[in-house]
Amino acid sequence: MELLQDSIDTQVLVEMKGSKKVKGKLLGYDQHLNLILENAEEITFDPETNTETVVAIDNVIVRGDNVIIVSPAPKSGKKE
């Protein structure tokens, strides 16, 4: 849960059941992994045509039992 807390107000990618993904700014979450995303986009992939469709959905609440993975934005920084 610390990773989610660190991801508040940053872009996250949420992979859900049904081969759907939602990308947006994480505004909040709860212990059930219900997520509130702002400026979200739903990303679907059609394996038959090998195409990806992106639809803007603005603000959305993602129900926690549909969530498979929450991926935070990569940390910016230089490698030494």
C-alpha cells in the first residue's frame, strides 16, 4: 500500500480483468483497491486485428475486484 500512497497525484496504469487497461492520475484508493483516477483513458487491445483503441473517459472509479496490476509511472532520474 506504500507504493500506492507514493503514487498519489501521479500517472498510473491499471490492468484489469477482460484485457482492459486504464491509465490516469491516481487521486485516491481504499483498502479494497478501489481506485479513483482523473483524466483517465481506457485502453483495449483487439488480438484479431492487432490494434489498440484508446478512449478518453475523464474521471473514473475502478472497482478493486477487477484490478490485476497497478503500475506506477517510472521514476525519473539519472543512472550513474
